Amino acid sequence: MDNQNLDQKVEAIKSLAEENNKILRRMKRSMQLARFFSVLKWVVVIGGTVGIYYYFQPIVNQLLDTYSQLLGGLGGVPKLPNI
């Protein structure tokens, strides 16, 4: 093998390695961003659910109390005889 042919092959391998390195860095950055946005999405979903529960809890409790009072009040109504 002559020296010039060997240098050309080394340069070709070097350029391929640099190109692979750039592609791998972009893939890594893309994966990191995807992971970040996935975590952010779940924080928003879980946080929104907790926030909605916290906001509507007094209303739901009030409705349940009214419903239980209504059912308790109906127990005192005498039944009509069947004709």
C-alpha cells in the first residue's frame, strides 16, 4: 500500500466518524427534549387534575351533603297506600 492511498482512507474514515458524531449528538439532543416534554406533559396532566379536584371539592361536598339530606328527608315521608 502506498502512503497516499492510506492517507485517503484515513481521511474518509475521519470524515465519516465526524459525520456520525454530529448525527449522534442531534439524536441525543432530540431524545433529551422528548423526555423533557414528556415529563412536562405529565406534570401538567397530574397538576391539572389535582388543581381541578382542589377547586371543585367544596362544590362536590356540598352536593353530596344536599343529596344525603334529601335522602334522609324522604325517609320520614309516609308511604301512600296502594289502591
